[in-house]
Amino acid sequence: MSFSSSDYISREKKYLAANYKPLPVVLARGEGVWVWDVDGHKYLDFLSAYSAVSGGHHNKRIIKAMNDQLDKIDVPSRAFYTDILGAYAEKLCAFTGMDKMLPMNTGAEAVETAVKAARRWGYRVKGIEKDKARIIVCDGNFHGRTTTIISFSSDADYRADFGPLTSGFDMIPYGDIAALEKAITPETCAFLIEPIQAEVGIKVPAKGYLRAAQELCKKHNVLFILDEIQTGMARTGKNFCFQHEIDRPDGLTLGKALGGGIYPVSAFLARADVMDVFNPGSHGSTFGGHPIAAAIGLEAITQ
């Protein structure tokens, strides 16, 4: 049975929720920066899956790393130690300059992990009154689509009829250091920000803003957490965007390209005192950090 592009499109529309509005192109193959549709037309892929395919489609090194690991063991869960997770964690920490990491799958999961870490750090280390911790975020942000994350989105479409939303977030204009200083209170546990915004068009803060924001956070004992899920992994001329201005943040979220374009791999990385607020059972993921993900992540940061 032969299918046309319209047949493939009709089938997707019939059986899938309409939460995306794809271009009318039915892709069938990819290689490097190129993709081909079912009719054999060739396209230069400028989208790159929102930066998840930074290493190119059908990356042979990533595929080999995945297949080599598949020949050994796949998903034992973190109920056991494995011979590759520690190596991956060590290399990722060295690569980013952070102390410890917590492996997850999607970027949104990494951000959720950062939120949980920041709040618990606020209570157990900073001494904020129980259930009073607040996190400062920026207008125009995009950190994911979970219920908590859309609660601090400024996009009305993301929030519409998904309430009740999660409280505990304060929004300020992006790139405004005076607004950040005004928003900080004794209950502020963290400032979560993208070093470059992309959801509302590419917005780059003024030179020196990240450094000034970090210094302000340090002054008030507030965690400075950067979301580099899209800007990380050599998207801005350095391995990480923060390296243009600062040595390292207090917390860092990574994803997208960390999975080499073929697998969901993400991580939250932080200073030791931030990561040490977690204890067995306080957070987890069945697939986060399993051997296949670790092998892919390890190869992605080795390229």
C-alpha cells in the first residue's frame, strides 16, 4: 500500500491530539544538517528540533555509543549502581564546572528538579519559613510545559484553563537588574533565568547583566540558577552561554542536545550544598541516568 504526504498527515490528525501544528512536510530521513521527506525532497534543517539535534541527524558516534551500550544492559533503574553512570556524571560535572548532578530525561524535568532543589535549599539551608519560599523568574521565559512550569509562564496560551496554577513565583522584566533587586525578599530562594531568551524572539541581555545578577543573588543569599537547555552545548561560541561572563552559576539545567538528537537526556547540576538537600526517595526518575542515557550523554559531551 502506497501512502502520499496527505495520507500521512491525515492519519496523524485523526489519531493525535492537536497540541502541535506541524508544517505540511512529512519527513522520512535525516543525515547531518539535511532531512528528506517521503517524496524525496531535500531540506536544510534550520530548526534542529529546537537545538536538540545540534550534533546533526543520524550522528554515527552517538548511535554507536547507544548500540554498544544496548549490547550490554539497558534499563536496570537506579535501584542498582551501574558501571557507566558515575563516569558520565564525573565528566558532565567537569565539563560544566559544577559539583554534582541529578540525571533526568526531559528539559522540563530538569527545571522541575531545580525548583524542588531551590525550595528545599531555601528551607533547610537558608532558613526560610516552611512553605514561604519564592523563586524569581523573567517575563517571556520558556522553561517547559508542566503544570508547575506554566504557572510562571507569561504566555496566556500555555496557562489557559490549566488551573489552579502553582504559586510561589515572582515575575520581573528580562534583563532588568533594578527590578531583580527590588523583587528579592528574605523569602527568595532562587532566581531562575535563561542566559538568552528564545520563546519571544531572541533576546540577549546587556553585557554584564548575568554577572551583575549573580553578584546580587550572592549578596542576598539567593541561588542563581541558569536554564541552558537551549543555549548550552556550544550553541553560543562557548560550551555554555554563562562562560561568556561568569565562572559558574549555583545551579544549571541542561537537556536537548545532551541527548545527541536521538534520546531524551537532561540533568540538573549544582553546588554540593544545593544538591545535598536530596535524600533517598525525595526525587527520582525511572529512566533518568539509566545506562543508555548515560552512554549517549557521555558521547554527546565528548564530541
